[in-house]
Amino acid sequence: MKIRISFSKATLAVALAIFSSTAAMGQQAGTPQEQTKTQPETNWMKDFTSRIQFNGYAQGGYAWQDAYKNGRRQQENSFNLKRTLLWAKARITDRWSFLFMHDFSSVVQEFYTDYRITRNDALHIRVGQFKHSYSMENPLSPAALELVDVYSTAVLFLAGEGPDPLNGANYGRDLGAVMYGDIKNRLHYEFAVMNGQGINRRDRNNAKDIIGKIDVRPVDGLRVVLSGQLGRGNALDSAAWNPSVRKGENYRRNRYSFGAEYKTGQYAAGKYKEARPISLRAEWLGGKDGSVVSEGCYLTACVPLVKALDFVACGETYDRNKDQGGWRQTNATVGLQYWYYRKCRVQLQYTRCFCEKYLGKDYNWLQAQLQVAF
């Protein structure tokens, strides 16, 4: 076996030497006039590295709360490391690319290939594991969203970000294929067929989920978005607020949302600090798991104050079971964020949580977070 490996390496070395010599001879061949011309040499390493782009970010900080547990108020505080993501995007051709993303504090997040079918951006196809398009917030990166806890409670549950025990922790991602495109920068559409079971796992039933989105931009800065999902899940566990679904059961899992966002400007590419618009985003979301209907909404605002300092505010509410009282949670958040370099920031936020019976009583939540990104 060692002889074969050595022979293969030697053969490869000889082949490369012959190829290099042939290429050099080919450059020297021709008429004297041609030989006097400067012959450009292809820098293969430079071409290779120019086709691969690396990005990443890490988010970690400190959290304190005085929530009720086991019938009494308990104070909890802890330093945390929420995300450490690194991804590489390879441009294979001007139409074809591949992306791989890993969270070193969690699991592999994304791996997919994109292909642009049309000459313009009207039609693309993506196949693999990626963030699905349900809701306005889910496709957005935590590195750009305003809240330390990232998504509103309704998005966390309905988009499969993690808190729903029926669907598990999927970080808003799934396996499947999506067709999408932009038409004259006024209309963005997405139509996906996905497992509906979440990331890094095979489907647990034969039903596939259909997810669609229409994003209309009638004027600069304004988006009006409609999204929905039709499918069936296979329950990983049971949920106290949903007696209609048992563990291991195939159940109806539908979603719908409607929202709008207005920004006074747009972020410069990779330069959140240099171009920070006033933004206002609102969305209503609903879902049906088995026979239980849930719904929620949020309103998030971000206003630049001075230099690189922003004021952030969010009001949100989510009812996990509309037909059975006591499962509603309402949060009010205010805070500041300071962008100290491009995508890097420090955040400080206070949240008052108004809870019903499932969490006991209202509580306070203080969070600080440092974000480093490139």
C-alpha cells in the first residue's frame, strides 16, 4: 500500500512537471513577432482564492432575570456564548455557487448550492439545507437584527427556531429546494418544497411542506410581505399547551404571516456602522398545530441617536393556544446598541415579561451582548 501511494505521488509530480513544461513551451512557441509580445500568465492560486469568501461572527454576553420557578421567584445570572458561526461561499461560475456554514457552539447550520437560471436575477434555484422563507425575521441574520434574543417570541415558535417541543430546535432551517428571484427590484418571490422536519435529520413522514413568500417593494424603503407554510410534522415530543398532538404523531403544521417594514435608507454592504437607517418592522403571525391555533405579532423600531449609537424598542405578544386561556406572553423591550466597527457592536437591553399561568408571574430580564463579525 505504501508503494502504491508513493508511486501515485511520483506519477502526479511527473505529470505536473510535464504539464508545466508543456505550458511554458506553448507560451514560447510562435513567430518571433509573437514571442516578443508579453504573455500573460494565469495565477491559479489567485483565481482560486478570489472565488472563495469567508465570513463569520460570534455573539456572547451576560443575562440576568428574576423569573418564577417552582412557585417562587428565583434570580438567575450567567455569562453565555450564543453563536460562533463561520461560513465559506465558493463561486464556481458566475451563475453557480456553494455555501457551507457551521456553528461551533452548536451544529452544522447550512450547506446548499445556488444556480442562477436567467441572465438577470429573475430565477434562481437552491438545493440543500438553509433558512426557510416563512416570516420576515427568520431569513434575517442575527448579526443584523436588533434584539439580543434575536427574534420575536412568535417567530421563535412558529418558524421552528427552537422553543417548540413538537418540532425541536431547528434554528429556522430545513432540508429541501427553493425557487426564488427578484423582478426589477420591486418584487421578490420564493417557493420551496422542504422536509418540514428541521436540520440535520431525515424526514419522519412522507408528507413534504410547501413554503411560499411574496415580498413587494412599491417604493424605496418599504416592503410588504406575505408568507405561508402548509405541511405535516412528526412530533418529537409533547407540549403542555397542545393536548391534540402526542409524541411520535403526524400532525397538521400550517403557518401564515403578513408584515411590513420601512427603512429610511439601506445598509452599505458589510458596513452596518456607516449606514444606519431608521427602521420600523411589524408583522402578524399565526399557526395551527393539530387542532390548536396560535398567533402573535410584534413591532420593532431602531433609531440612530448620535454617531454609532442606536435606540432599540420592541413590543410583542404571542398566544400559544387561543382556545385555552393562560398561554399568552407579552414582552416589552428597550435598549441601546453601539456599533464600534462595521458589523461589530455592543448591546444592552431590558425586557419586562408579562406572563400568564404557564410561567407563574411577570418577571424582568436584563441582557448585555458583544458581537464580533467579519
